[in-house]
Amino acid sequence: MQLTIGGAGGAPPRRSLASDARRGQIITAAIEVLAEHGYAQSTFARIKRKAGISSTRLISYHFGTKDELMDAVLADAAGSMQAAIAERTRSEKTAAGMLDARIEAELEWIAGHLSAVRAMYEVCMNARSEDGTLRFGVEATAQANVGQLEPILRAGQRSGEFRAFDTVLMALTLKAAVDAAIARMTCPPRLSLAECVRELTTLARLATRRGPDADRDRR
Amino acid sequence: MQLTIGGAGGAPPRRSLASDARRGQIITAAIEVLAEHGYAQSTFARIKRKAGISSTRLISYHFGTKDELMDAVLADAAGSMQAAIAERTRSEKTAAGMLDARIEAELEWIAGHLSAVRAMYEVCMNARSEDGTLRFGVEATAQANVGQLEPILRAGQRSGEFRAFDTVLMALTLKAAVDAAIARMTCPPRLSLAECVRELTTLARLATRRGPDADRDRR
Amino acid sequence: MQLTIGGAGGAPPRRSLASDARRGQIITAAIEVLAEHGYAQSTFARIKRKAGISSTRLISYHFGTKDELMDAVLADAAGSMQAAIAERTRSEKTAAGMLDARIEAELEWIAGHLSAVRAMYEVCMNARSEDGTLRFGVEATAQANVGQLEPILRAGQRSGEFRAFDTVLMALTLKAAVDAAIARMTCPPRLSLAECVRELTTLARLATRRGPDADRDRR
Amino acid sequence: MQLTIGGAGGAPPRRSLASDARRGQIITAAIEVLAEHGYAQSTFARIKRKAGISSTRLISYHFGTKDELMDAVLADAAGSMQAAIAERTRSEKTAAGMLDARIEAELEWIAGHLSAVRAMYEVCMNARSEDGTLRFGVEATAQANVGQLEPILRAGQRSGEFRAFDTVLMALTLKAAVDAAIARMTCPPRLSLAECVRELTTLARLATRRGPDADRDRR
DNA sequence: CATGAATGAGCGTTCATTCAT
DNA sequence: CATGAATGAACGCTCATTCAT
């Protein structure tokens, strides 16, 4: 989700201690509202109420426009997720190891930040420019996701750890699988985080590793 | 929220020949608008324009409320997709065969109905009831998808074709993989439909089939 | 409430057996809706539902416009009330006797036709012409009410039964007192019909009769 | 129906000097429109025009919803009427004196505030909650009126000034008589305010006072 | 006698935003 | 740093009515 906006940027007031606290308070409220009510219903009025502030004016004061607030939400959530994942994959050397570590780290972060995940989702799928195009469109989102995973897959193919496959589609699939696991962990006939990690790492290995079964199927 | 009334004020007039044509015309326009502009921007005014009709009143005349229109869009699109898939999987006998046929049929339908897919997506992820809950929530959507796929996976496990895995998560993953392939087929470094089918059926086989490699990994 | 429209008149279809039944069915439904929901909310849609018919078109077919329907409601209710009262006062000869009989008859009819009373009320107080003036305005309503009562009062003054007072204001007051008794009979700390009759006839006697007390107060 | 929100979307901004002026301006306009056109036709658009403001948005900004505006109208009018009456009755000691003073004061206020009276009337008889029940129903209105008058009547009975009668019905009747006098003062064959006061106080005395005539009639 | 299709006008409400302090 | 006042545009929806059969 790598955004150029990153951590810095937004509205007129450029940094101060109290200002940062306010911004954080509003972002947190916005994330909860996004997760609960979806993008379209995430109005300034609702965010104001959730944040316990007195006027929507305070939001536009700190973030300027709604788009900028959403940018900030996205940057905040995506940044913290990437940081968590990066820390866990740093020590891995093999492509297979990095892949497993990524899956485990991402699942763990997701399980612990369901609202933030949902919020990122809502923003990416709904935020649009004036011309109607998605501001963080399918392409952008796909590329962001792929950007992290595909280099690992390519490295694995070069090193001979992985079989031949389309690395872009595989990256998309693995990302989608991790996202799908959210539903598996949260909806009624639940699976535990640990079980999901085991299932998905197994699946990833079977899907990517070079092996007799895989070899036979490819021509 | 008022119950549907009818006459002066709203309910769907009981089907007639001319009425069905109008409904179809409006549904088609709604699908296109949903795909282009997203749920929140799919206003009656935009749909009116796209359908080339003279008044938004005509929409509420035929569908009552916006929710009912969206229901009709969803029923229309989902129905035609399921019909297409059902026809293609009917002849298959083995679980593996049915799985492959499903993936191929679904990918083909998707590739030929991108707007409808996007529209279904927008409705499912955004349509909410008065109380704020998703009308076709993650659970409902997940269950619908899982409902089609999981019985096949379970049958395959019983028949010994498939290895042991969580059938629900696998169903979710395979569905997510198919959806992810949309991006692979449409965004710049494109893959053809045939290539996607081959990649995904291969992936599905590796992930589900009982085999030496899979056996070794499971304890 | 003497209306020129009376029992005859209305929309295009001029009398038939089935048509009259339909008209009656719709009028009855309209009265109930008026009593329950008030004039503004007495829409064709609601009346349609209450009458159990399939389309609002049926209403406009039989009555033309909403105003004409309301005229018919008023004529129906007012006519039946006047008829009931007239029958009871016919046998009285003295002004005092006619006054008491009127009060008793009107209170009885009201107690037995609360919905119709309420409906008449709603129509008279709310039905307006295009120019914004009340179609059965305060004047018209007042005159209708006064028209029945005032001649009796004047006769009583001429015959020496009644003291001197403004007959118009007295007529308005007595009518208002009877209407006020509705609340006394229907709201929680209820009074019975018989008690109301006794209280109001007593009050009317005291207010109208020539007597030592009254004489002393007038100069 | 949404709770009041505020900021972007509606709640009454907490009183300020300029704000109160605007509120007063809008309330005055609303009263005039209610008196002229009735409740159903008292739209924001009409009130805007009458108040000479540029947008209906200004109304919802200051009052939130239409119901809240109507509440404010009612509170404003009823408050000023009660204040006027209270001031005039304060000095009276006997029940009969208080009753006469009330009638005179109320008639005077009414004669000077016909629009406000009509507006209160329109709001009470027409404002309804979501469930269709009158927000200031017959019961509530009756009780409010009765609440002022009945204690006086009861006190008069205890002190022996008044005869025995149902105090609630008498209160309702006297209130209705005063309201009826509006028509007498405004419709063509007019009576002056002073004449109405004399007629009604006489009537009230005859109806309530203990006396030979009254005694004879009661058993 | 009854119905279906269509319609233009208007409703109250909500939206994010801007101009002032 | 924060707030109050104001605003134009758009929303979905409901209204009674009319033109066809």
C-alpha cells in the first residue's frame, strides 16, 4: 500500500505536539467509523461523534479535505502494517522462509488490527477522484500488494526453490488468500490464527515449491 | 423506513411484458453505473442518464426503493453467473473435474462480464441496512461463495482425491484467487484468459491433491 | 356542516350499484385513515391499503381528485350526523327542550362515531384551495355550526325562556363545549356519556336561562 | 430517523447572541406561514421566503429538523402567552377573580396575537411522530389547558364560591369557549374584544357560581 | 368498471466546505 | 489552536395526477 504521502503531509497546520495528538485522535475515530459503517457513511459528522469532538470544523481544520483525511488513515494503517511485517521478515534468508514469515506476520497483524484492515479496504475500494476513477484503484492496490511479494517469488524461482508460475498472479493469489482468511477467523465456524497460519503456509508451499507432483503437471 | 406502498409512491408493479423490458433496461444501466462510478455515486440521476430515460421517477416506479433496485441488480447478475457455471459443471463426475470446470467456467464468465462482476462487488460491499450492517455482508457473501465450492472439496476428501485441509478456508481461498485473476487479466502486464485458467487450475491441483510432496509436509 | 355537494356528485361515473359500493368502501377507508393519521398523511396510498384495493388509480377513478374525495367524506359524515340530530329534536317544542335534545343527540352521535368526527375535523381544518385559503374555513365551519343552533337561541330569547346574550357567541360556545366533551369522554380520567350529557345540559341551562342570579349580574 | 448530529448535518448550535436573533427571525416567519398556509404547506421553502433568507439550509442549520423548529415555535408562542396571563392573574386572590382575570387576559392576548394562536393550533393538531401519533396530541393539549384552569376551579369549589361540577370538563369547556370567541371577534358580524370579555365572563359566572337557580337544577 | 405506465414538482435532509473571527 | 455561521448542491423519495388501453 506504499503511499507517496507517507507519514508526512496533510492540512495547513504543520506539526505541533497538540496537533499531532488531535490528528491521531481523529484518525483513530475515522478508522473505527470506516470499519463499522463503511466509506460512504463515514461522514465528518459521524467521525466527530466517535472522536468526541465538538465540531466537524475541527476535522477540516486539521486535514483540510476529506480526501486528505482518508490519505492519512491509509498511510497510518498501511505504514504500521508494513513496519510489523518488515520486522518479522528481516532475518529470513531463503525465499521460502521469507514467504512463510510474511504470511504468518501478515495474518498476525490482521488478526490484531481488524478495524484498520477493514478501514484500509473501505478507503481503497471507494475513495474516488472527481472524475470518478478510484484514487487507490485496483491497479494501484494490486501493484502495492504485488510489489512486496513478487520479488520474493521471483527470487525463489531464480534460486530453484520455486517451480515455474506467473509470479504476478501468484502474488495476487497469496495476498487474496491471506485476506480471505480474515473471514475464516472472524465468521462463526471460526478457525484460530495458528490454524490459519498452518493452512496457508502449507497451501503456499504446495503451490510454489518445485516437486514431483508439480513437475508432472507442467509441460 | 416505510413499507413498500405502490401506486402513488412505490411498489414494484406486478410483472408484465412491457414492465420487464423497462426493468431490464434500468438494471443494465445500473450495472454500468455501478461498475464505472461505484456504489455511493450510483445515484438515480446517473442511472437515469445512462438508461436514457426521462425521469428518476421511472426508476422508483419500477423498483420502489434504491435497495430494491440493488437487490434486483444482484439477483440478475448472480443468477446469470450461477446459471453459466452450473451448465458447465453438470457433466463432471469427479471432484477434481468439477473443481477445474468451475474455475474455468467462472473465469470465463468473469472475463466476459467485467461490469457485472464489479457491480455485484459494489453492491455486496456497500449496501447497508438502516442499522448500518451490510445487507450482503462478508458473512453472507462468504457463505454464498463457500456454499458452492465447499461441498465439492468435501466430496473430494471423502473420495480420496483431495488431501486433508480446512474446506472452508480452501473454498474462500480459491474464490479469492479467481477474483484476484480479474486484476491479472485486466491490468497492464496482462495475462490471457487461457493462461489464467491454466495457472489457477494448476494451483488448485497442487493445493488440493493428495501427493508425495503434500504428504511429506503434513504431519 | 351543510354542504351544497350533499349526497350527490363527485367524479365522472354517475351512479351504478357496484360503483356506489366502491365509493362507500373508499370513503370508509378514508375516514379511518383521516382519524388515525391526520389530513396530511391521508394519502391515496394509505387509503388504498386501508381499503384493501390494488391501486390508487381506483380512487382517482371514482372521485377524480383528492379534494372531491374529501368533499365526499365530509358530506357523508356531516349528513349522517345531521340526520341523527334532526330526528331527535323534531318532537321538541320549546327552545330549552330543543337545546337539551340537540346537546344530548350530538353527544350520543359523537360518542358512537369518533372516527367520523375526527375525520370531519381534519378535513375542515386542513383542506385548502390552491390559493392557500381553507376550503371549509373557520368562517364556513362556524357558520355551519351556528346555523343550526342560533335560530333556537334566538327563538328562546323571543319567547322569554332565555336571557339576553350574544346568540352567535353562545352558539359557538355550546358547539365548542360539545366538541370539548369528546376529550372528556375519551382521555384517561373518563366521564361517561350520560355524565357528560348531564353536565353540559346543566351548563347550557345556567348559561342561557333567565333567572335571579343571571339578572343580578346583568345591568 | 437520525439522532441530531450537528456541524455538517444539523443540531442547534449552542446559543449565542447572533444565533438567537436568527432563530427569532425564523420563528417569526414560521408563525406567519403556519397561520397563513397551515402546517402541511409550511415548508422550509416558504419559511425561507417569508424570513427573507437565502437558503433553507439556514433553517436546518439553526433548528436541525422541522420537528425541532415546530417545537421552538410552540415553545415561543405558548411561553409568551402563559407569561402574559400569569402576570395578569397574579394579583387576584379569589377563585372567581382569577377565573375572570384569566378569561380577560387570554382573550386580550389572543386578539393581539392571532397568527401565533393559529400557528400553535396548526402545530398541535398536525405535528406527528414517526409512528403517526400526534406529538402534541389531544390529550397533551387538553391536559396543558386543563392544568392551568382546573386548580382554580377546584379551589373555588373548596372555598364555596363555585357549585359542584366536573372540573375537568368545565376547564375544557371554558378553554373551548375562549377559543371559539376568536371566530366571533374575527368573522364578519364582529363582536369587540370588550364585548366578548363581558359575554364570556358572564357565562363563566353563571356556569360556575353557586346560586338558587343552579341549586334547584342539581339534585 | 378497472388497470398499467408514466410523470413533474416538490419535500426534508445531509453533505463537505468556506468565510469570518 | 479552535470555533461559529453560513452555504449550494445533491440526495432518495413521495405526492396526486394523466394518458393510455
